[in-house]
Amino acid sequence: MERGKGLAGEALGTFVLVFFGCGAVAVTVLFDALQGLGQVAMVWGIGVTLAIYLTRHISCAHLNPAVTLAMALSGRMPFRRVAGYWAGQLAGAIAGASMLLLLFGPSLAAYEAAHGIVRGSPASVHTAMIFGEFYPNPAAAAVVSLPLAMFAEGLGTFLLLLMIFALTEGCNVGGPGDSLAPVFIGLTVSAIICLVAPLTQAGLNPARDLGPRLVAWAAGWGAAAFPDRVGGFFFVYVLSPLVGGAAAARCFVGVLEPLWNTAGRGGGGSCNGC
């Protein structure tokens, strides 16, 4: 029963996250509905916030394999539940991207026809970016190598996890409280996107990238959905966030948790959270 709740909660929450976040990219690419990176980042943050409020009492609302790994490494959840959470997150991401494809499919086809884009060609990354991420960002002029892209995604995920730990630990008396923590997590996502997205589109979440990328691959983008012949999509958007999350967990256990215990409980007690 507990395993089923975790899978269902993570699938539902990740669906909402991807639907709002990738939807923001879609309406920007297709209709110029949002102006500038800041507006797209804010919708992403709102999507994260809503998804957390919706599912945090079902599965603790990880919504991200890097978050789940960090929680297991920090002792917040047993490792035996990691696979179920990851499965739910990937399923939710695929479902969210599939819903967007259903919703905007005719508009996507019309946009490609109007701009002479052949789906599956190298030029079609400009529409495939609605789903998976690419480096350098097709909509920006940044110069980004594979190592730099990996570092950017890993660093962004590290900072996100560090803030999640800070915002959800009961012994961090300087936090905003349980009811407002999802808002500040969403704002953290928005802030990181504003800085990292010009380089890599700021995935920060292996399920958020891989699920929609698979949908794009199946919907006709084919090789354009996986354009890096050296497997860069895996190293940048799957491996690097997991490493960043794991590093944040070690930083929390080795540095932040002892500091908070000492400052907040006079040297006793222990941190806890979802």
C-alpha cells in the first residue's frame, strides 16, 4: 500500500510539474505568450509549488529522481522505495508531455510548416526543446561544452537540494514553516532556471528531461530528440543532476545537520523531514 501511494503521488505530482513547466515553454515557442526567460521561469516555479501542495501528503512530493536519491542518502527514506518513486516520476513526466502533445499537436504542426521545419531534422530542435532540453540552449547564444553543461546542471541541482533540505527541516528554526516551504522551493527553481537555462535549459530533474524527450522521440523528432552522439543528454540531464543531488545530501548530513542540531537543540536531538 505504501509503495503504491508513493508511485501514485510521484506520478501525479510530476505530471503537474511537467504540464505547467513544459507548457510554459510550448506557449512561448509557439505563440510568444510569455515574454522573456523570467516569465517562463516563474511559471515553472508555480508548477513546482502547485505539484508539491497537491502531493506532499501522499508521497512527500519529491517529483525528481535527484531529490529521491538525496533523501535516501540522507536517511530520510529507505532505499527500497527509491525504484518505485523513480518509476512514478518517469511515468508522470511521460504523461504530462503526452498531454501537451495532444493539446498543442496541431499548433506544433502549423508552426513547423510556417517556419519550414522538418520534424526529425537538426533544425527541429527548435520545437523539440518544448519537451527535452538541449545544450547549448537553442534559443540562446551561449557557448557551452559538454563538461560545462554537466557542471551547470549538477550545480543547479545541488543548490536546489540544499534549499529543499533547508526549507523542510524542522530543526532549521530560520525556515519559513511547513505551509510556505513549497512556495520557496518553487521560487528556488525559478531563480536557478533564470541563471542556468541560457546554458542548458535548466533540466535539474532526470525524469523531467527523459520522459518528455522520449515522447518527442516517439512523436517524430527521432534522432533530433537525442542529437548528441556522445550521449551528452544522459551525462548532462540524467547523471549530473543525480550527482548534484547526492553531493547536496552529503553536505546536509556532514555540515548543515550538525550545525542546525547544535544551534537549535543545544547539541541534542536530530533533524527530520519528509
